[in-house]
Amino acid sequence: MRDLSGEPALLSINGATIRKQADLLGIIEGCARHGIADISPWRDQIDAVGLKSAQQAIKDAGLKLSGFCRGGLFPADSAHRNEMRDDNRRYVDAAAALGAPCLIVVAGGLPQYARPGSAPSKDIVAARAQIEDGIAELLAYARTARLPLAIEPLHPMYCADRAAVNTLAHALDIAARLDPQQSGMLGVAVDVYHTWWDPDLYAGIARAGREKRILAYHVCDWLVPTTDMLNDRGMMGDGVIELRRIRAAVEDAGYSGLIEAEIFSDRWWAEPLDTVLATCVERYRTVV
Amino acid sequence: MRDLSGEPALLSINGATIRKQADLLGIIEGCARHGIADISPWRDQIDAVGLKSAQQAIKDAGLKLSGFCRGGLFPADSAHRNEMRDDNRRYVDAAAALGAPCLIVVAGGLPQYARPGSAPSKDIVAARAQIEDGIAELLAYARTARLPLAIEPLHPMYCADRAAVNTLAHALDIAARLDPQQSGMLGVAVDVYHTWWDPDLYAGIARAGREKRILAYHVCDWLVPTTDMLNDRGMMGDGVIELRRIRAAVEDAGYSGLIEAEIFSDRWWAEPLDTVLATCVERYRTVV
């Protein structure tokens, strides 16, 4: 395993982690102040400050990106399909313009939640077919932009309204069907929050390594009790996830990339930005 | 598919569905009043009125049981292992005394949650090994009592604190290892709330049928948004689960047993008992 006890050279901060405390420019300054060399911004954060100014600030601070959040949300009725396609292409373009190593792709759930206004459906099997078709179409566009797509399976509790790809095995099956040549343009993002419960997790990580699919690794923690399904993720070390064991498996599978802290948490959004970043660095050194 | 549009002959009411409105005697009277022929009580409900009086009331009302809730919660440190074993044996004895067709078995999560007071652990792999050992030990006891065990996989959001068996495939794998002879003494309970999201659901149901494991079928619905991880289950038809499609698969797999409505819901616990039962009957006829 890699030694994380020194400078946080492999730590990346996902923009959502401190989105309530600062805009992207403030996040960039904060990361630089704490010796954090990498970030993963969300498109709304880019839009809020403008692409040019985001590019300049990232360059001036000497930061790298670990990813860009997020494309996807594929299920849509026919009236919303063009909007979905164009929206995703803009995500690819923005990620490429910023020099992101990949676009994080969140599948979307049933069409009425993935693309509001779509005709309601309960057909999760059909939604999954749309997801796979959507990834196939976006992949063709992403190849021309040389921008890899990282499918992020989300926890099954988000199946209906956020993502109907809920296991690493499912994400890897999609990648195997759409990119059998293992071109490097289609992979997965492994997030401990979404995958820790899976009895096939370690088999899935090993397979993802063999098939050269691991494009991103995200950490936070699972709290007991979890009081909110969206915004009660834990700081690394505060929950029950075996972070070291999972990171060892990911690194054994050949992953040598960044470790991104992505924490949706009302509790941590209420803390000062410097407290959150200092805590992320300390936990990165001691428990991640 | 079986026709449910007439009398609710296949409907069973899980005791949790109306546990805030009445004790077991009140639940039995209510079910009889609504033409519901079957219930699935919880042990605390039996204890509250006494086993003899529960037996008599069930007999007087002409009710059958669809199951008995619930054994399991296997992970424990060494100081709590005897308590766990004895507790589970008492569940088997109570279920057998009541003539239940099976004991619902919920695996338990990490030991500090499954058996409070146990030394804390984050090792979910070890917890799963304890679960399998615990089922093996309980199965030997249950065989002497001629009381089948139904492993109920719970939704992955309960992995840490309630059950670390979270997929039908995992439950079936355990059953295959511990009861390869398919004796009928070890099977699964399929609950739509816990399994609907699973991309392998239909394959799992078909396998469960081939291996003769389906001992119980539970229904409710998944609401969007779900505002509470424990007590915001939906009434059948109010959420996004394709109830008819799943029941068709379960029946195609050979299941000919009861359909049990198990709804943990603050909203429905606030309604009068007769409203809840009448709604269960109406939804059973129209959407289940």
C-alpha cells in the first residue's frame, strides 16, 4: 500500500465536500493553503465563476483535477432525449477543457427523476436499457474528445431517483459490453460509500483491475445511524467502512491514482472551510 | 398469475404493519373482520399477550400464519454468543408452537449493532462468516423442531446495523452451502422492498424457484423520496416498485404461498387500524 502519512500529494477534494462554504475560487485557494494538490469540481461550480476564470485559478494554484462531476442521468422520455444528449456533450466538453482525467457518469434512475418532466414509469429494467444506450452514445462523443467516462455505481438506496447502476459488477458488465477492447475510454469510479456493503466488492475490485477500468477512487464513511439518505455521509474514520482494507484492494488491483474525499454532509457543511480541509488531510494521513 | 381480485384469501398481514394501533389480539380481530385469513406476528407481540392466549385467539379466529418474525442477528462477540444462540432457539420454539410455516431470519450486521454490548468491529467480512456459522447452528436445532428457516435479505442500506445479507444471491449461496440437499428446511423470504433494485432480481427469483427456496413473499412499496430509512415504507401502489412483474416472476418460479403485507410506516401507523386493513385489501386486489 502507498504511504499516505506525509504530504497529501494523493488527496483530492471533491467540490461537493465544501460547496456550502465557498465558491470554486475559494475552494481552490483553500486547497492550495492546505497543501492539497487536486480537486474534482462540479459543473455548477464552474458555471458560477465562469470557465475561463476557473481554468486560470486552477492553473495559478498549480492544481490538478481528479475528475469532473458529473454527466449521465440518461433515462428520459422521447421529449427529453435530445436535452439529455446535448447536456451530456456539454459536460464532456467542459471536462476536456479543464483537463480532467475523466467525467464521472451517474446513470440516473427512473425517467421522471433523471429528467424531470419525463412521463412517469416504474420500469427499472427499461431504465437500465436506456442507461446502457445513453452511455454507448456518449462514449462515441467522448472518444472524439479523448475524455474517458467513469461510471460510478451508486448505493442501491438511490436506485429509483439517482442511479439504477448500483453494483460494481453491473458497471463493469456495461463497460465490458460497450468497450470490449479496454480502450481506457470507459471505466468505473469506485466510491466506498456506494460499494462497501457489497458481498462481491473485493471480487469486483479485482476484476476492475484486471479489466483496467478503475479511473477514480472516492472516500468518505458510512455513519450508524444515517439520519439522512442524501446529506449524512461521514468524514473518513467516523463510520464503519474498512477504508484501509478497501484501498489496499484497489491498489492491489493496480490503481495508482488520486484519492478523492467526497462528503455530502450537513454536519460538515456547517464547519469552516479550513476545519473541513484540515480534517480531510489529517484523516487522509491516519485512517484512509 | 393468480387472480387476486376476489376475497383476500392469499393476503397475510405482518404484525408490524399495524403494531402501533393494536396488540396481537386486536390485530387478529381486525384481520378476521376484514376477511384476512393470515397473519405473521412478531415475538414481542406474542410475549405481550402470552403464548397461550395468542394460540387461542389465532385458533378461534381461524387464522393461519404466513411466518414468524424474527430470528437471527447472529454477529456477536464471544461474551454474547450464548445469548444469541439461546435467543434464536426460543424463537424456533415459539414459531413451532404457533404452527408457523417458517421463522424469518434476519442476519444482523456488525456485532455491536446485532448484539449490543459486543465489542465494536468494522469487519463486515467476519460478520458474514459469523452469520453463516450462526445459520448453520440454528438450522441443526430447527431441523429437530421441523421448523424451516427463511433467510430474508435486507436492503443494502441496512448492512451495517441490521443485516449483512443484502442480496437474494447471497442468501441463496448460503442456503446452497448449508442445505445442499434442498431439504425444505432452509430457504429465503423475498421482500420487494429489499430486493426490487437488484439488477439480478429476476435471475435470483428463478434460481430460488429451481432450488425450492422461496418460503415467503412480502410486499409494500418504495417511496420517492424516502424520508426515513426505517419507517417510511409505502403502501402497495404508492411507490415505484413493479409489484405485478415481481409477483409474476415469483409465481412463475413455483411459489404458491401467501402474500404478506409488511409496512413499516409512521404515516400508516397514524391511521386507524380498519383504514390500514381496508387499504391493504383494496391494494391486494388491484395492484399487488
